[in-house]
Amino acid sequence: MRRLSLLFLLPVLAQAGELGGVVQHAGQPVRDAIVYLDAVVTKLPRAATPAVLEFQSRRLQPRAAVAFCGGELILQNADPLLHIVRVDSLSRTNGATTLARVAMPYAGFEKRLTLPDCQAPQLLRVAGENGEERQVAYVAVVPHPWAMVTGADGRFTLGTLPAGHYRLCVWHETLGVLAEDVKLPGNRAVTVELQFAAKP
């Protein structure tokens, strides 16, 4: 995931607003786009919900997920056959670094991996590699709770945030990275349309 210049939150704790919107490409909604705030200065506790990826019918799903720094990534196998999974951390400057390689030998197998405690968003690639498939999923690891994956309608809701200035970022497997500065006034909802440019 490309690191973007940081735009820190200037909180006004007495006021808050809601931030949401839609991600589009050539006027069509974009599914499986990871939407997140680039950097947030906050004392709010991090969400503890783990990210779960599962092999089912030889498919690794969901295609994209969100996890939290210092949290867990749970790998599950629902197939009655062996899957081998490699987890790589992707860096624009250093390339891919393998964090784990896991053999998932039977249906019902589960492996819990503890994620690094990071200060900035990171991207993991999880790939099946036992020779019969090349299934891939992506996990954004973020240090705050304001991140989610778009559904079929391309929409996202990051929830309530203190009033201030933010850098709203989007990552997609084939469309790349998109970023937009957003001002969130207090006690108001802001809806943002994020548009990936059509490729020539």
C-alpha cells in the first residue's frame, strides 16, 4: 500500500460528524475497495474484531478485508483438502516480505496469526500456493477503527469522527490508490464521491 503524505486530525472533541460515500470507476460502483483514513491522532481504543479469511470451494474469501494493528488474522479451511497459504506484507519501497506460511490440511482447520503493532496502514497479500490454485486476498492493517471494504454498491460508512481535516484513501487491487482531502464539520454528515479515473 502506497504511503501517502500524512494529514493529521485536528480534533474538536465537543463536535462530531459522520463520514461516508461511494467509490466509483467510470460511473460504476467499485466492489472490494478498501477505504481508510491515512492517519488519525486519537486516543480512542482500537477495535478488537479479527479479520477472517476462509478457503471455501477452493476459493479464498472475502477478496478484501480490514484488520487492526496488534490484532488477529484468522485463516480457516472449509474444504476437505490441503491448502497452503502464504501471508506477505507489501511495501512500495522494499517489495514483499513473507510473514507466515501456513499448511491448512483439513476442513475445520483454523490458524490465528497475531498482526504487528503498526503506526501507519499496511497491506497484506494472502495467497494459496499448493499448486492447484492461485487464490489471493488482501488485508489492510490499520491503527484505528475508521476503515472498511466496499460492497457491490461501492458504498462505505466510516462512522462518527471528531470534526477536522482528514485524508481519505482508497486502495483497489486493479485500480490502484486514490486519495482526497476531506473537511468534516461538527454535527453534520459528509458524503464523498471518490472516482477512479478511466484508464486510456
